[in-house]
Amino acid sequence: MVRKQFIIVLLLTALLASVACAKPISINPHDLYFAYVQHELRADNEYRDKVLEVTGKVAMMGRDSVGGAYLIMIGKTSSGHGIQFNFSKRNESQLANVSVGNEITIRGKCKGLSWGIDILGMTIGGHVILENSSVVES
């Protein structure tokens, strides 16, 4: 019985290590956002729960309603829609030397599309959300 448990623990450890070491998918904010807008289900199959590396210009940074740090990149559109990177307390210090307009690369786990708020038939603030983000290159 102990041997079976040991083997199960080894297999689970190997599985978790392989997921943690999986090569991230590189994509720009424009392509990621429009993949979701054009076909959300297909984009979920391709990107949701996967680690992505996104390179683009910082459009906005701040704190959300519960105090978490976030950063937003917008693609080739002025719609205000884009990619929202949420940072854990452990990683938010990485944003200290980042400014709006900087081009940086951020790695995070894709959680899919958040459509934002619908006001009089117009969606405001929709973003693709990446959690557990960290700055790779600034």
C-alpha cells in the first residue's frame, strides 16, 4: 500500500513539474484579444489555462477594487479593450520600474475573456485576463 502511494506521489510530482516547465505560448496583445473576439470558444481551447507570454506596450496600470496590482496592454485598436495582467502581491514589485508606454513582455496564465460592463448596448472595458502574471522583460 505504501509503495502504491509513493508511486502516485512521484507521478503527480512529475506531472506538476512538466506543467510548470511547459514552454509558454508567445503572442502579441492584438492577436490574443481578437482571437477571443472572433471566436471565444476556439480561443478558450487554444489559450485558456495555458501560460502565455505577451509582448506589447503598457496602456494603463493600477489597483483593482480589492487592492491587487494590474497592468493593461492594448493592441492595434483604440477601443480600450485589451489584455489585463493581474499580479500577485509577491510579483507586484516588478512593476516599480514600469511606466505607461514601455514595451515589455509579461508571462501569465490565461483565464479567458471578461466582457466588461454593458451600458446601453455598448460594452465597456472588456479584456482577456491573465492571472499570476510576472514581468519577463522590460
